Amino acid sequence: MNAVSVIPPQQMGVSEIQVVASAIAKGGLFGSKDPNAVLTLCLLAYAEGQHPAVVFRDYHIIQGKPAKKADAMLRDFINSGGKVKWHDLSDDCADATFSHPAGEARIEWTIERAKQAGITNPMWRKYPRQMLRSRVISEGVRTVYPGATSGLYEENEVRDMAEEVGSDDRAYGGEEQPAPMIEAQARHNPRTDPWSDFYSGKSALHKGLNVHAAELRRIGEEGNFDDLEAYQTSPEYADFIRVAGEHMPHYLEGGEPAPPEFVGIFALEQRARDLIGLRGNQAVELENA
């Protein structure tokens, strides 16, 4: 196999970093097609002594806002001399002690705490253990050694905050929606709001769009075909496809009245399949090399 030439980060100039950022933005695989937003995180990686392309691995742009992945936070925390001891990791509770020469703290997150915080992202119902783990890592690292966060929130924290305030509505051609999707919407009165159990009106459907778009991007980057199939057959997603097809078809296929940069859900599905297939082909090539 031919060796791939990679420019060390310390030898890269701004122009080379801009080329990397532009390529990432054009691919749309990073949560944003805005080259300036991607360039910002490429420069952040560069400032920390990493190759700008590392943004694929460590960072994400969630509804226009930069975020750092929990695994990247944990890795940087451990590489800086930190240690983590897990006391509990289940669908109900994540509990761990974070120790570092800078200090020590025990952090616990439970489903009850998430409910009290008013977190309404449906992913908490689907993957409670993973969401609790991410929150514990983010809070633990930020408490003991905040340098490992790169000054950013963890990606699921950003999703939850965006869900709460209804940010990025304009990016999908929607109108401002002040209220997040809440559990009570599943118990709406069908006589006054006949849409569906999960998407009782435009506000809930728009929130669902943001959640599903982010999850399809995550699955494409980190998941496999089983994850994608399971997600596509989930009640919330199937209901979203049905309701959006009836009331907001541009959410699925793009086009008017969505802006030109909008990527429809069906395109995100195909992108996830392509990414998963690409990883599989690369793994086979490595085994046969």
C-alpha cells in the first residue's frame, strides 16, 4: 500500500487549514455547511496541536453551535493525567469519580435529575445510559480539569439546550417556536389537534426535525446499519416521516420553502448509509492489505 502524506499541524499555514475546513463544509458531514463555522473549530484543533482534520473525530456543530464529543473530552482528560472510576453505569444512573492532579470530584446523573432539569430530547428515552454517561463525563471533566473541554459544551448538552430554547428555527425555513416538545404532547386531545401522538402541531414537528437530523448525522458518523435500521423503525421517527409527508414535505425532500442549504431527512438517511458503507469497505480493505 502507498503511504499517505499528511502535513504535520505545526507546518500548516492558515491557507492549508482553510482548504481542510472548506472540504469538510462542502461534504456536510460535520453538522454544518458553513465554512467559517468549520474553520473556527479547525483553528481550535490547530491551536491545541492537533491536525485540523481531527474535528471529524472530536468536534461537532449542533444547530450552528460548536460542541466537543464526550469521548474526546474523556480522552484529553486521561491524556492530561486524569483518571475515572465508574461506580454505576445503567439506564437509571451514571456515577463516576474524576481524579486529576488538579483535583477530584464525584459526579452523578440520574434519570430523575434529567426530568427535574426539564430535558425533553427524545434521545433520553431511547438511549438513557449513553446520555447519562455523556452528561457525567462533561460535568466531571469540566469540574476537575476544564482544559479538556476545549471551552465547549458536550454535543448532547448543546442538543438539549437547543431543544429547550428552540434555536436554529430559521435554518430549516421554520418560524420561531418558543416551547420545546414535551411529554404532554403525547397526550394531546385528538379532537383539537389531530396530527399524531408525537407531533401535535408545527412546533413539535419542527423540534422533531432538529432531533432526527442530529441523530441521523450521529449514526452516520458513529453507528452501523443495525443502528440506522432500528432508528428508522422507531415509532417517533416513523410518525415523523408520516406527519411531515402530509404537512411539511420539504422537511423530507428539501425544496421550497426551505432555504437552499437545507438538507432534507431523506438525504440525511442516504448520507448515513453511505458513510456506514464507506467505513465497512475501508475495514475490508485494511484486512486484505
